[in-house]
Amino acid sequence: MKKSFDVMIVGIGGQGTILASNVLGEACLIEGRSVKGAETHGMAQRGGSVESQIRIDGEFGPLIIPGTADLLIAFDLLEAVRYRHYLKEGGMMIVNNQLVLPTSAFSSGQPVPTIDDISTMLDGEHTAIVDATAIATAAGSPLAANIALLGAASHTIPLRVESLIEGVRRCVPQKTIPINEHAFLEGREAVKSI
Amino acid sequence: MEKRYLLGNVAIAHACREAGVDFISGYPGTPSSEVIDTLRTVPEPGCHLEWSVNEKVAYENALAAAWCGCRALVTMKHVGVNVAADPLMTSSYTGVTGGMVLLAADDPFAHSSQNEQDSRMYAAFAKIPCIDPASIQDAHDGIIRAFDLSEEFGLPVMIRPTTRICHSKGDIELGERATGHRKGTFQRNPKQYVVIPAHTRILHKELNQKQPGIRKRLIEYGFNTAVVRGEKAVIAGGISAEYIREILPDDISIATIGAYPIDEEWLAAFVSRHTEILVIEEMMPIIEGAVREVACGQVIYGKKNGYLPHEGEFSPSIIADALLAAGYITAHPFPTVSPAGNLPVRPPILCAGCMHRSTFYSMKKVFKDGIFPSDIGCYTLGLQLGAVDTTICMGASITVASGINRSGEERDVVCTIGDSTFLHTGINGLINAVYNGADIVVVILDNRITAMTGHQPNPNTCLTASGTESPAVSLEALCRSCGVTFVETVDPYDLSLLLDTMKRAKEEKGVRVIIARQPCVIVARRAGWKRHKYMVEADTCTGCRLCIKYGCPAIEFHDEVARINDLCTGCAVCADICPAGAIRREVKR
């Protein structure tokens, strides 16, 4: 059996998936644990669907096999649906309650899915849908939504909260540290209360 | 020694500093670009660093520095090696004095490339050593070894990390950065540096004499290792060696290949101790070929008999399929799952406000029946707008356009090429088109940066890699000096002028150049440029969807009317397209 705790972070190019994965990587370093990750660069970043894979305690290759991820963090509802097959049975899903529709949704003539349609599809005991953008905005900046989502997911991640918060401090721009710390803690609160 | 969580390319960049590199050149290309992008953010006095205009130029510059005794690094993506192949093939004959490392980043699965070629073949072709790392740590450590090997054997050494090394991350042990730099000195030696036939025949012989020593040294350095554990064995190269370690049963032997050329005696000794061998490597069956050559009666499983694919990238799952098929395991270790179907796709797309979109729009509008050869860059995404008919390699838009035109095809041929690509290998095609009487329109998409690979500066940016100002290149003067008389520069946000210029070009004959110039919208945003956002007046919108067809990600369509979202950058082109006049500047109340 695999020893690593595998996390998929998915979203749209430019939303900050890589920064979120860096926080997990730094937190692993802080705890002296091995870590491997893979991410999307280059062409696919231009507004395309992107994924970061992080294997906490990972010792081998960086890739997570579909059907084996322990946790899926999605920055967008549609991307949660696109990648949910990566989760193992019973794997946890933390999803931002936001839907950015791809241009293809308007030009293809297919019915355009709504937030409610997708929320219903994703609903289940292992899913938490969080309004991370609202939490981040309340904390001081909508740009901290990625960190708010990490906070929401932190109950499931096998790393100490202090390590994760220190990871946040190391990864975000210096002057946004208080906002991001706040966003992390509020995100963490939000899931407890669901 | 310290441990850090780093991107593969950043770890490689750090290793270059540990090795004390004195000269760095390259051309951006995914997945190689972040090596120089990392190094250039912290320029080091005494170390020359440049983004060159193409890979051949980069390679020759680095080679010359290595001839002068410096340690030189040259980086490129796999297809860049095609451009640099001319000097590469002979640089192994001349050899080097200072260490020279060619970083050729391969892209199995063509995540961001036009093909899946295997750079190991180039190393074999040029008869130079090739380091093929299985992990980021291997790549980091391999860079340092590569410089030592290069100096020991007087040969350029290739390191070929793949996308899943360059763009993966891990906890990496770093060493100390070297201090001080060598200053180049050229020692005249025509027998080495002037490859006339009389010299080159001798140099080739010397190159061949180096090979057995290289093979042995690669084993001594521990690049190629073997552990005998049973009757059956796996031999894996590159990142496949990491994937297999995750799932390999304890009673199966394993050999890993981390560098080439492979020592045949060593390989034969390992193979002879087993009855069955499964060979696992992405892309070309190079290890498999070597194994089949030394095998005597063993059963070999590989690509050649269908156990693994010849194309794409591997994963632990694909490797498990092969283990199962070869009878190495009895059950698949991973579940079978399938992705959700029928979702709106989200491919990469030109940014909201990207200057290329209005240029493509105008081309299609004016040259309705036109043929649109294009090139390599963000603008290849114009495919989604129906404005890209061909793309093959860097610089091949103008040449393909003139070839189509001279073939007798009677429709208008309008090609697109970015500024960096034009300077890379576009100019020759333009000279040729004028010289040979082509009848084409060349649209230079001039956003003043090499955008797709991460906004690297080029001569047109007027900044060097390390941020110092450089003299301006005039694309207009360049085109005129190639013999083009119709050279017009337009702001692609000025839709009526753009359409008008296209119409005028359509009326003319010969090679016509239109330079569409506007900074890349991402660069403009980072530089603090702000334009007013636009909005749709819902009452005026007729729901004709013409703005939706324009394909900007800032325009949505709900309840039979268009709506502009937060992505709007204020380029205002959609306002000119809307026939109802429903799109206007947002007024803050």
C-alpha cells in the first residue's frame, strides 16, 4: 500500500494552485517529511484547466494515479467535477463555491451548467463546498481565496496547523501575510461549522 | 547542505551555480525555460548570461566560451536541439576545454510541444554522453557530474530532464554555491577548431577512441546501477525508474539507466543472470535495443513486442499494465476509474484583451477565403478562432506561406508569426519569399516579448536577460531591408485601422508585411497599465452573439444577452464589433 497522502489541487490557470501546493511543500519541509509534486506550466496555463499534485511523504515519482488521491482541493466547481475521479473511495473534496464558465460553454451550444447544478452533482458526505472568495475578501483580499481553501482543507491534511501557517508565511508576499493567515484560519473555521 | 522544496528547473539552476558556471545561454522553450529564468533573476558578476535569438546561436556562443576554458551551460527544449543540431554534431569532434553542458528538456506526451522526439538519440548521434535523470535530485546532482565528465573527456555533455522532472517539485538537498569565475582565453589551435576534412578525419577517430572510457566512467559514477533479486528483472531509464520503484515486487531484480552510452559488458552481465527482462523507458526503445543486442535466449518484454507504448508519457499505472501483461504481478495495483463525461472543455485560450484576437478576427473578415499558416507561440491558440491552418516548427509560417503560394494555390495566403519567432528563424523565410517572388501577406504579431514560455525578453523588448537596456531592433527597417515595400504598423486594438490596413494589403501584390503592435496584456497589467473596463447594456443587446463568436473569455452569455465579466482588460475591440452599439465603457457611479 502507498505510504503517501496524495493531494490534487485543481483550478484554472492563474488562480494560484501552484502557490497553494507550495504551502504544502514548505509545511512538509518544516516537519522534515519527504514530499513530491507535479504541476502544469507552459501553454496550458493560459486560462486552461490546471492541476497540482502533491504527495506528502512521497518518496517516488510525483504523479498521483486516478482513483487513489486522498484529498481534492478544487478552486472551481467545474474543475472539481473534471478531476473528482482522481479521488479514492471516501476521499475528501474541498471545493470553492465559484464557477468560471469556459468560453467553450457559450460557443458550443451545449446547455450552460449553473452553480446549483454542479453543487448538487458534487454533494455528498465527503464534500465541503466553501465560499473561499467571500472568506478571503472578508479577510482583506479575494486573492487569498487559495489560502482560505487550504484552511478549509487543513482538517484533513496530515500536517500540523502551525506548519501549514508557517508554510503560508513563507510562500505569500511579505505584506500580505496577515491577510493570508486570517484567510487560512477563517477557512478552517468555515468547514468546522458545516 | 540544505534541503529545500524546489521546482526541478530551479534545482537544476542551483546546481549550475554549485558547479560554478561562467557562461549561460539558451532560447526559451517549455519545459526548459525556468532554468535561465531562475539564474537571470540573480545575475552574478563575472558570469555571462543571455537569452540568445535561437538555439543554434545559443549553442555556438556556449561552445566558444567552453573553447576559451569557461564552464558553459546552454538550455533549450527538445525541438530546439534540431535548430542547434548543426554545431552540436561537430562540437563533439572539436571537443571543449572548459566544461560544456547542453540541457535538452524533453516533453513526452507533448504537454507543450509539437512532437515527442527523444534527445537521447541526438546524444548517441553526436557521440556525446547523455545524463537521463530519474528524479529532481538526480538532475541536480547530474549537472555537477556533467561538468566534471565534460572536462575529463573534453566533450559537451547532454542532460535531458523530461517535463515531469523540470516541472515537478520535491525536497532537494542542495550544495554550496561555487565562488569566483573563470575568464575566457582563446588558445589558437586550428587542428582542433578548423574542421577542414584533413583535421576532421583525425578528430572523428579521437572521438571514437573516447567512447569506451566514457562507458566505464558512467558505471563508476553510479549512473547505471543494478540489484539482482530474482530470476526476472526490470531495466528502467529516466523517470520510469522512480515509477517502477513504487510498485515493484521484492523478488524482481532491477537495473536503472541514468546515463548513456551504456556499457555493453556491464549490461550483458546483468541480463545473463536472468530469464526474463522487462524494459521500461519513455519514447524511443534505446535501452531495449541495447538489451536485445546483448541478450542470449532471455525473454525480453518491451515496446518492440507491444508491452509498452512507443508514445506518450508513462505513469505508475501504465507500468503496472506492463508488469501484469508480462506476468510479473498477478493483480493490478490501481483502481479502474473514468472521468466525468460531457463537461464543457477548458483548453488554454488567448487571454482577455490579447492583441492576437483582433488580428485574427480582422484576417478572417478581410481574407474570407484565405489560407492561414502560423507559427509557434501563444498565437497558435488562434486555431480555436479558425485562423491557424498550419504550424510545424519555429519560423515555418513565412516559408510555408510562400511554399503554398508558389505551389500554384490561388487563394490569398496570410501568415502570422510572433516577434520572437520572427527574430528566431523567421527572417530567412522573409528574404527568401521576397527573393523568389512570393505573393503573401505576413502579419508580425509584435507583443514585444516571448510570451508563451513565461515572458522572456528578446531583442525586440530592448532589455537583456539580466535586465539591462539593449539597442532597439526595428522590425520595419528589417523587413524593408529584406526587400519588402509594403510594411505597415498598426495598433490591433484599433479595429477599423486594422481592417483597413488588411484591405489595402489585399489589393497589393508581392510580399506585404503588417506589424500588429501592442504589448502582451499580461506584461501590460504587471507594468501597472490600466484601461477602463467595458460593459454590455442589457436593454440594447440584441443577443446576436457576434461578441461571443469573437471568443474573448471576458464575454459571457446568459438569459439571451451578453455580459462582460471581471476578466475585461478594456481593449474595447468588442465595442467596435457589436452591431447594436450595446457595449460601452463602464462608468463608475
